Amino acid sequence: MMIVPKKVAGKYAEFNRVTALPAANGLMGDGATTPVTQSSYVRTGRNLKVLRRKGAVTVFLQDASRDYIDVTAQEMENFLTAHVFDMNMLNVFGSEAANAYSWTGLDSLIGSLTLSGTVPNRVNQVAGGAVPTNLKFLDDMLDYNTRKQGARHRKAWIMSPEMVSLVSRILTNVRLVQNQRSDGLQSIEINGGWRLQTYRNVPIIESRLCRPQFTFSAAPTNTAKTGSGSGLGGATTLYFVMSYIGWDGESIASAELSTAITTEDTFTLTFTEQTGAAFYKIYCTNTAGGGTGAEKLVAIIPAKLYTTDGTPNDAVVSVQFTTNPATRNPTIAQMNGVAVGVATANGGVVPSITASVPFCMAGDVPLTVGGNNSQPMEIVVLWDLDEIQGMGRFAYTNTEGSRFKGLATMEPLAKTDDNLPFLVKTYGTLIDGFEQTSFMNRGLRVA
């Protein structure tokens, strides 16, 4: 259990979000009057979100298998595993701005206090990725954390197993302190073969979320350019790639779409539904010459429409822009050909998306493959788990009680047929007390 669960009353978690420490210079004379200073913070809060899934096991299956397996317990365990996958995905890649039914995760939060200029705790490598040749990239992340007074905080590295293998190979000499005696430190040296579990006393969590496992199946297409005005900003060539977010994190980006516009007012991007997608990321540029790798993140959209009561419905397969999609957060007027906020024929509602890409993500490049072995670009995260000056708190509410401290609850449902239905649910959200002590490095490769 890395994050700290905190139970709250109701559906809203209110907290102080630190933006700056108290003023410097506390020097004064013995008889001086002490001036009053205080930290800078914003009083804010987050709505708790509902994450749940419903399953059932037929009584026939129970009766037929009771002598050798408890199928109900097995199915509940499978549902709980799937539930944890959803929670992990949202904690890293969730975006409440893009999908109102999700909570926001590390991807959107790290760097979010920066509104202009550079984002010191969010680094994007060059297009195509960079292969570390030493461990300076980890040192830089941890040194930044220390400068922000995260030295004594609980924290963890999050990286793929392949990246752990790389940093283990780089660290060929490990000095192990055996004990301390009056005549000094006794140590031995181990040459190679060392699988790192920590680096500079910070534990390493191996996660598949950090390394793309799949590729967006096909390039998006341009299905409609309408109007005769200049709503999209005039004649130019637009270059698009897309990726999706699912249980395996962000995918490798699609092949590229290159399309010319002249004086159109709207532009519609159509794409193939990606199995298991929760969000789509749209990358675009109109830079002269454009081409693969030049695109930057401009929009994050949900992968599903919803009925008016919030039930997931039709898969999103097209999006219409009415401002230049080469700029961050272009205006989205339609999804699947239906205006935002309007119900579809079968009850789906197109969600409104406002500023789904915070400034800190404006420089994000798509994850692609590169190098001789076509290794994908990855992300490495230093997650500061302090409750107050970090992002290590998860607010939840739960009236049923739970062995998982409220993060996940399983309960039976009313039996109305020859089956045993059950529900797995979480009411909660990640709390960003102070995001500047965490760090995200995007675009590294292992070869």
C-alpha cells in the first residue's frame, strides 16, 4: 500500500494545495516584533468518482463445480483484479477534464502548477526517444525532489521492468555496506549481475504502465472539412497521430495522417475504436515540413459516450474541431457526428471537454519506436508519496466497510434469477497536495 487512504464524509474531498513555502529571511533583533508570514496555498477540493463493475455467477455453475472449485470466489477475485487495473490506470493517466467520470492522475498533475514558461518537473526527450548511458537522469529527478524539500518524504520510482534492467546494467559496481565497526566501514564490491530494488534508498516499482504494450491500430483519417470561412486558421497542412490509454498505459502512437486545409470552418478526425481504451490522446502540428515526431499533444478525449445517467454507451470514433487542432485544447464541437451535450438516438450523450490538456502537457510528444531494435519510448516517474507536500493521499468514502480500507468494496446484490450477482466499487480520488515534488520523464528508451 503506497498511497495513504483517507476517509471523507460525503462526495467532496477538500484540502489545502501548497503553492509556495513561507517567505524567506527570518532574521531580526532580540527586541524586534515578529512579522507574520505564511505559506501560499489554494483551498481546493476534488469530487470523489465512482469506479465500479458488476458481475454474476450462475447457480448452475456453482452447483456443478462445488466439489473442486469455488467459482464465485474465483470470479470475484478476477473482478477485483480488473478493478485494481482500472485504479492503477486512473492513478497514472486519469483525466477528469477529458472524462468527468474519472479522477485525475499523475500524467496530468505533475507540472500542473506551472502556467507558463518551462515545466521543471516534467521532461520530454527528443522525438524518437533517448537511451540513458548513465544514471544522471535518475539523479536529476531525485535532486529536484530534494531541492523542493522532498528529502525525507516517502517516495517511489515507477518504471518498466525493461528500464529497471537497463539501470541495473548501467550500475555495474555496487558497494554494499556490511556493517560498521570501530575501525571503519567494512564493504564488498559486486561486479554486475545486480537487479536494483532501490536507487538512492528509494524503492523501485516495476509497472507495465510505463512501457507501451500495443500500437494504435491504424492512422486516423480526415472524413470531412466543411465551411468556407477561416475558423481553422487558414491554409496549412495538419499532421496527426493518436494514442490510447488503457490497462497497459499509453500505446505506441498510430501512423501519421497528413492533410491539407484551406479556409475550412470545421475539421473531422475519424479513427478506429481501440479495444480496452479509456482515453484517446490526439497529437497534432502544422509546423512547416511537419512529419513524424513533430506532433505535440493537443487534446485528450474519452473513449466512450455516456447515457444521461452516466452509463457507458457508444464507442467514440470521430471528433470534430472548430478551431485549429494544431493548438492545445482546440474547440471540440462534435463526437460521432453529434453535437456536444446532445443525446444520441440510443441515449448516448456527447461529453463536454474543456481544457483537457493542462499547460504542463503541452510539450508532450507521442510515444513512438526507435533505435536498431525498435524499442518504444517509455516514461519514468518519481512519485512523491507525502500526504501534504506530495501526491500520496487517496480520498475515499465508504459506508459498507472494507478489508481494503475503503479503496475497494465488494458486496452481493439482490438475487433476482438463477445467479449470484455482485458489485465491486470504489468512491474516491487521488489528492494532489503539492505536485512539484514529483517528477515525470517521458521518452526514454532502453535501446
